Amino acid sequence: MTFKDHFSTHSSLYRSARPRYAPELFAWLAQQAPGRDLAWDVGCGSGQASIGLAAQFAQVIATDPSAAQIAQAEAAPNIDYRVEPAEASSLADASADLVTVAQALHWFDLDAFHAEARRVLRPGGIVAQWSYADCAVTPAVDAVKQHLYVDLLDSYWAPERRLVESGYASLAFPFERIVAPPFELVAHWDLAAFLAYLRSWSATQRYLQARGEDPVSSLAAAFAQAWGDAAEVRPVRWTLALRVGRLV
């Protein structure tokens, strides 16, 4: 089974530049699950969600079809990283209390993945899928970032990006819905860390490969002026679009 690989070529940057999720998200998900024995983190990338799950579950199996991403994943004694597609895992039937998909659902064969999740979940098990799209810093920084996102990179985003922007609202979700509280994704970054995040975008990397120039560097002066003191740490905020359901 082939997959759309947009991150293996910059897996090290992806690991270091992506934000981490709040521990409260994983604590709440664990409270909804029928047990805390096993969580399956699907499309785990370099393990940003896997690490959070490991604090709540006895075992985490984290899978991704990219060997390069898995090679960059942060290790923990109770995380088993496996190079596997979302649609065909090695997990046993009815073995998982929780299945999570963090910022990856838009790359899956949705029907095949949902069938696999239903196979792997134990009765009453939980599925949680989330995404984050645009971020906010300050009006001045946001204006430069929007110029990058839309004016320079629009044609370099994969079509699946629109699903992220909509919070997966149009995608099927064949589970009994659970209303989730709002969770905010916040990182505290200086200017260099923020620019590294922008470079980790798949569209930025596609622009670089196609044109031989870094679009973030072309706007570095504008970002510096908008940010102010480059060493100042600012909060960067994303809205987390979260879908949670139970297998019945």
C-alpha cells in the first residue's frame, strides 16, 4: 500500500519544530476510555502525541508508514514504534482502549482506516481524531504569516490541506459521538523557533524543492520587524479541532 509522503525528507526538522499537545488532552481521553492498558497512535509521525499518551496508558503502539519519521521519534519505555500503514496494522483484534490520530487523518484511506480501527478497538473503545490549521501570534506577525500561507504557498499545499482547515467537518465519523471540551494548542517560541515551524510545513518544503529557494527566508526581514526582539518568547496559539467517539 502506497502513501503520500510529505515529511520524510525533513523528518528531523518536523520533530524539532512541531508543537506539543497539552497533557490535559491525554488525561481527558484516558478518562473516556474503557481502560488504560493500550493506546494506538496512528500516523504518529515523530511521536508528538505518542509521548503524551505514554503518560496515561500502560502501553502505546505508535505506527506510521514513514520509516524516516519513526527513526526520529522520541523513545519511551512503554512506546512501541512500528512502520505500518494506518489501514493495515499488526495490532490484535479488540486490543486497544483508545485510537488516536493527530494531524494525520487527511492522508488516510478513510473507510479502510475506520474499518481497521473498529477491528482493533475493544468494546466501548474510544476514537479521537484532531487537527490544527492556522496559528495566531500577534496581528503584525499574523499578517506576514498569512502572506506566506496564501500568497506564496497556496499552490504548493496538497489538496488534503483543505480538510485540515475545515477541522475534518466533511469526513465521515462512524462512531457514537462524545462531546469534548475545548483544548487549545499553545507553544512558547522565540522568532527562530517560529520560523522553524513554518519551514516544517509540507508546502514550504514543496516550494523549496520546486524553486530552489526558501520562502520563509525571503520573508525573514518582514517577520523580524513584525516580531520585534527576536529573542522574545511569544505564545503561538492554534485551535484544536477534535472529534471523539465510542465504538458501540
